[in-house]
Amino acid sequence: MSMHHAALLGLFAGALCGGVAAAGNPDLEVNLMKAMKFDKASEKRIGSSGKAIQAYMKAGYVNQRPNGRADYTDYYLLNKPATLLGHPLVLIEEEYMTRYAGCCVSKGIGVTVGVAGSLGALKKFAAQNRCTLEENVDPGKQLRSFGIKNALPKGTYASLSCRVRDAEQHAR
């Protein structure tokens, strides 16, 4: 085996192990989805957005600090591959108030995914949990408008927002 082939094999094995590690951490996706799920009885989200994001931090999927903050929202770009309902997860955002900066904070969580196939499962999740699904978004451009550098490639993206305003809007 040549050095070149050995190096390629090593890279391939590393990629496989990385994939296994990501796939071996299903709790991350479960807890993220809990933070977005809506309980109609209590009129609240089931899980904690803060705890869900901290789990991604601990596992090295996002930085310890957000890539940026704008209008009450922290933005976390994914550092390594993860999925949400079968779509590549590229961004997690959390909206909360640290100090009053004008109107109007809407607490909760949002995610942006690269679209891989049908959005059926995301649409169903949004409808069942009083979230808003926005298709054909440009997260790279949006982040740059807030002064957040990113290397998100051109592509088809969708954003799922599960904030207080989304719950109120879909309650009608």
C-alpha cells in the first residue's frame, strides 16, 4: 500500500468514526426537538433551549460562545455534521432577553437546516408544535447582515422558529 493510499484510508476511517460519533449521540437531536415541542396543556415548550444548546456545546458541535448576537438572539453555527429530522443542521439560534434594548423579545429557539429531500416531516412538526417553517432562506446572507462571518455554501435552506410569537400566531 502506498503512502498516498494509507493517508486516504486514514482520512476515510476518520470520517467514518466522526460519522459514528455524531450518529451515536441521538440525545442531542431528541433534546433539541423537545425544546421546540409545544405542550398545549401548559401552553409552553416541553424542553429547555438553553440545556439543548449546552449539550451541543459539550459535545463540540457548537462553540462555547455564540458566533454572534443580534436583536436578543444568539446564533450558533454547527462545527461538525449533525441532523434534524434527516436534514443537515447548520444553525441553532436562541432568543432571550439579557437586558432591555427596545421592543420586543420573543423567547424560544430556532434552527436552520440544509434541505435534503422532502420537507414533509419538518412541516408536520411545525404544524403540530406551533412553530413557523420558512423555506428558501439564505442564512449566510442573514448572518453577514448581523456582522457574523460564516462560510455557509449557497444552497437550499429552511428555518424552523419555535418562539413565543410563533406559538401565539399559530394558536389562532
